[in-house]
Amino acid sequence: MTPARFTECLLHIRWTPMNLASLLQCDLALVDAWESGEEEIPEKLAGWLETLAVAHEATGILSDYRGLRYGFKQ
């Protein structure tokens, strides 16, 4: 996985590097190094992120609930 695709995957999943670091319980500097290309992105992580990103790309974001407020009855 390239650093550009890594960043693109995070965007599709709607995670920041900080979210990923928190989820993986790793140092944010490591995630930043993956994103910048300083460190190679591990194959297992790349596959996992790719799977999540493809799912998010395919399903999109629901728009049915935009503007709804708590207590709204359909």
C-alpha cells in the first residue's frame, strides 16, 4: 500500500491518523510515519484498511437522517 492510498483509505473510513493510533493503541508518530512514507505500511494493516475503505466506498453514507432531530417520529 502506498502512503497516498493509506491516506485515501483513512478518508473513506472517516478516521484521522489519531483515530487509527488510538484504535491500534500505537504511537501517533508511527501512524504519521506510515502516512508520510517514512515507514512501510505492514501488509496485514494495509489489507485491513483496504477492506474497510472498499466497504465504505461501496456503501456510501446514508442521507436519510440529515437534518433530523431527537424526538422526530416518522
